[in-house]
Amino acid sequence: MKERRPGLPDGRGADSGTPATGRGGEVTFSTGDRLLVVMPTFNERDNVARIVPLVLGEDPRLEVLVVDDNSPDGTAALAEEMATREARLHVLRRGAKDGLGRAYVAGFRWALERSYRLVFEMDADMSHDPGKLPTLIDAARSAEVVIGSRYVGGRINVVNWPMGRLLISYFGSFYARTVTGLPLRDATGGYNCFRREVLEALDLERIQSNGYAFQIELKLRAFRKGFRMVEIPIVFTERESGESKMSKRIVLEAVWRVWWLRIQQVLGRL
Ligand SMILES: Nc1nc2c(ncn2[C@@H]2O[C@H](COP(=O)(O)OP(=O)(O)OP(=O)(O)O)[C@@H](O)[C@H]2O)c(=O)[nH]1
Ligand SMILES: [Mg+2]
């Protein structure tokens, strides 16, 4: 792969819809392009039934890969049953609960083995509005990485979160930005889009983070490779059904992991 400079050297693109660096250039997507939403699930039976049709309804090129870690509530079985009637839905079953990061890496590899041009990350619990997908697709024409961001445009777009959780998330992004130099307002968000060449270049097997830290590491690796990133405002709505998998452990991993990421950068390993 040709040598790339880190994107956003002057911080542009961190606040609105303007990609910063000039590499790559604009691309167009045609009706034949395949676009994949990778959706990790753990006990999201009710949510999967609701969200998959909404995603597929947004664009005929979109497909969904549910990556399920053997959910006890039968999420995978339900998704497989839906897939018998819907050719654009796919299911990847994994043996046991192994974290969001591992599920995404498995989903990304699955995508790269096939001809998808864009790969999206999206939660299954209706926190991410499927109606925003066309905007993300559009933004991917001029940026190689599109970040759905809760904290751009001078607003905090989070609905129904307790204040404590919001503060952890907002200042968590500030902390990650300060420690790692990743110039994004929303470092931990999970509603993002990558052109396939980004995932191809990332050396996915080397990603070690698993929870919120995974989202930071993924974006940081893309940034270090010089891919152009843009943040697009999204609204994040707290889940209405199903249970959160957020835990103290996931937050603590992110707290120390950003320092690990900084050290990796200094050692030239990112
Ligand atoms: N396959 C898989 N999916 C997971 C795992 N942990 C979380 N997920 C899924 O990842 C997405 C995000 O997890 P959530 O529990 O919603 O995390 P969150 O959005 O920070 O927390 P809430 O606001 O409480 O929903 C959801 O679709 C989960 O079902 C896991 O270990 N394996
Ligand atoms: Mg959630």
C-alpha cells in the first residue's frame, strides 16, 4: 500500500462535514455496489426483529450481517429464520460472548472475503437511527471513514441518558482525544462507515481492544494510516428494550487502553 500521511493534520473535519486531507478524492457509488451493515448482537432478539427491516428499507444496496455470540435468548436463531425470507440478511454465529471488538473483527473479515464496498458499524438496539444511513453513504463519497458523531455542530445529541453516563461519554472522548491525538469529537461512538480499503489496510488481527476502547483503536488506526475522516452529526437514543452490556470493566479498559495506544504510537506500532 502506498505511504499515507495521517489525516486531519490541522484538526479540520473534527467539527462538521468537511473532510480534511486531499488524498484519495471523491468516489461514486453505483446501483451494483454492495454495502454491509455489521451488527453485533447479544440478547437482542426483539431489537433485531425491528431494526433489520428498517435498515434494509433505507437502500436496496444495503445488506446486514448479524454477528451473534450465541445469545441465550435465541437472537441468532430468529435472525436465521428471518434470513430464509430475506436474501440481504446474513448471520454469523460465534461460540460464546467474547466482546464487541472481537465480534466486529469477525464481521469485518467476513465482509472483506466478499465484495462489499462500504462496511458500517451499527448497534442492534435502536440507539442508532437507520434513517441516517443514506447520509453516511453520501458522506463516504468524499471521506474514507465516516464517523456518526453525537458531539459535533455545537450540540450534544443524546436522548434519555442519565447525566452520569453522558459525562463519562463526553469527557471520555475528550480524554481519548487528548491522550491519543485522535482529532474527533466522538471517539467511542459505534455508528460508523468504512470504505473497504480502510479495513483492508488496518491489520485487523492486531487490534487488541474490545469494548469502547475498540472503537477508539479502530478510528485511531485509520487516522494513523492517513485516511480521510469526517464526523456527521447523529442522534443517539438510549435503548428501550433489551439489556445493556455496558460495564465498569468496559469503561476501565478504555481508561488505560488509550495510554497503551499512545505508547504504541510512540513506538511506531500503529
Ligand atoms: N456479538 C456481540 N455483541 C455484543 C457484545 N457486547 C455488546 N454487543 C452488542 O453491541 C451493541 C452495543 O452494545 P450495548 O449494550 O447496546 O452498549 P451501549 O450502547 O454502550 O449500552 P446501552 O446504552 O446500555 O445500550 C449491541 O447491539 C449489543 O447487543 C458481545 O460481547 N458480543
Ligand atoms: Mg446500546
